[in-house]
Amino acid sequence: MTNRRHFLAGLAAASLAPVRGWASVGAPDYLAAALFPDGSYRLAGLDVNGEILFTLPLPARGHAAAAHPHRAQAVAFARRPGTFAVVIDCTTGRETARLEAPKNRHFYGHGVFSANGNKLFTTENNFEAGEGVIGIWDSQSYTRLGEFPSGGVGPHDMRLMPDGQTLVVANGGIETHPDTGRSKLNLPVMRSRLSYLNLSGRVLEQVELPRAMHKNSIRHLCVRRDGLVGFAMQWQGETSQHPPLLGLHRQGDAPHLLSAPVADHSTLQGYAGSIAFAGDGQTVAITCPRGNALHRFTVDDGQLSGVFPLEDVCGLGPGPGGFVYTTGTGLVGRLRNGKAKTFAQPRCQWDNHLIPIRGPA
């Protein structure tokens, strides 16, 4: 992961004012949403040691967030099927704008800025048409500029590729409608896929799993500096079946699916929460809150390299020599040198994700 010295040097090289950048709020490494003991939903900035550098109020439960690449500004997204996203100036804690999903749209909880920070892209559901769209927003005024198809149904997570010109979208394939809450409407015919799009919405590549795994919903993503994409899945089929929940993909190649031996894998209840590459990029891991475990794999050979029992673990990000994780019980910990060590005690209920502020590991 980029350290603070390199990050500040990058700011100076770009002729940006660090007083308004992330350094002004302690140069946090991650953003995470949480429910705090006083009953408030908040967005927090954390460093790699689990220290909370700031917390900012949210109007309701948050899911994930997008960090502006230069300004100390975050966009926090409502949990699906929410229709709001809050733009927060992290230096003042003030809400500076609020995005409202257009008519017949709702957010899916994720978004990403362009490399220069001028635009924000959001994953959305066109629920009347049963199709996914990517919303485009101006990041100065936060007015909507337009939208384009996501390349599938149910786009959830989305990341900007290292070339700065390509979006990779996790089209989970599940059709929903806000009138039915979080009910899944098309499981018998769902089709999950990775979609690679340019910033104008042109489809560059579509990747689907084998037909027998069409109910394996691609949900969350991570991207390595060299363009290798990791994806975490959630199985919508029979609970007696235990397909892989982690995949790797490089553009132009077939996906490579990874799985632990059945004794470990069958306890995960078909559900992977978050995914991340380690700080050195040599390993990849998924969190499994329903199975109370974190599974780590070696990237080069795809072999399981560690199973770590952690109650309600879900948030995951790259850390020095390994990973940083959060749990729904309030813990923040680090996985390094084959050991999981908690270094922050319960003080809130962390939500699903730990979002790195400074891009791919």
C-alpha cells in the first residue's frame, strides 16, 4: 500500500493543496460505515493500525463509500435499495451535497471516482426495466450528467482499472424491485457476469461463469496494480452445493476459480462478503461473515494458504504485509505473517466494507 510519505509527495507533484487533501484529516487509509453505541450511523476514517481518525454522521445505514482521489471528500452510499448518497467534506464533517437516485432508479451501495476526480460513477438499478445502469455525476456540483448500461443485471460493486480508462463492474445477475424490498425475482434465469466498460459505457469485455454456476452472483471486487481482478461471489442455489466463492480474472483470459478443501469450504454457507489483495499483492482473501472465517489464497498457484476463524468478519482491505479486517462485533485487526491479531476492541458494529482510499494494492 502507498505510504503517507509517498502519498504526500504525490500531492505535491500534482500541485494540489494538501491542507484540503487527505493529509488534513490524518491521511486515513480506509473508509468504513458503522453503527455506533449511541445508535447513530456514521462513516469513519481509519488508519492501518485501526485507529479511528474521524467519524461523520450518516442519515441512515451506509454500505460502502467512494474516496475522492485528491480532495478529503467522501461519498457514502445507502444500503441497497437506498436512493441517497451523501457527499461529505471530511475536513469539516459537513455534508456538502446529497445525491438522489433518479426516478425508477436506486443505488446499489457502491461507486468510484474517475482518476482525475472530475466524475463520480455509481452502480444503479433501473428497476422498471430490470436492467443495471451506471450513473455519471459531476464531482464539483454533483449534478447528474447521464448514465449508460452496466452490461448486465444487478450491478453491485465497481472499480476503476489501473489504466484509469476502464471500469470493471460486478453484475450480480439478480433482479430486484424496491416494492418487494430485497427479494430476488429471477433466480431460475439469473446470469452473473463481469463487465469491462470504457468511461463512455462501451462494452470492452464480458465474462460469465460456466452455465452450471449461473446462480453464483458476482458481488464484490478488488484490483491489483497490474490489472488482475479478484471477485467474491454469493451462491443463490441449493445449500447442499458448495461452488467456489472467489475468482481471479485478467482481461482476455478465462476466469480462474479458487476454493478451499470441502471441510473448510462447506462451512461458509455459500457467502463471501468482501475481497482484497494483500498489501504486497501476492495473496488474495475473502471474508465469510456467515461462516465466521477469513480464507487466504496464494495468487500464483491458487492454493489455500490460511483459514482464520473470526466472528462476523466482513470488511477487508490491503495492509502492510497482509490485510486489515473489520467485524460486525466491532473489532479491527491485522492479518500478517500467518497470524490474525486484533488491535482495536469493540466500540461499534462495522458494516460490510473497508474501502482503501488510495487505490489498488
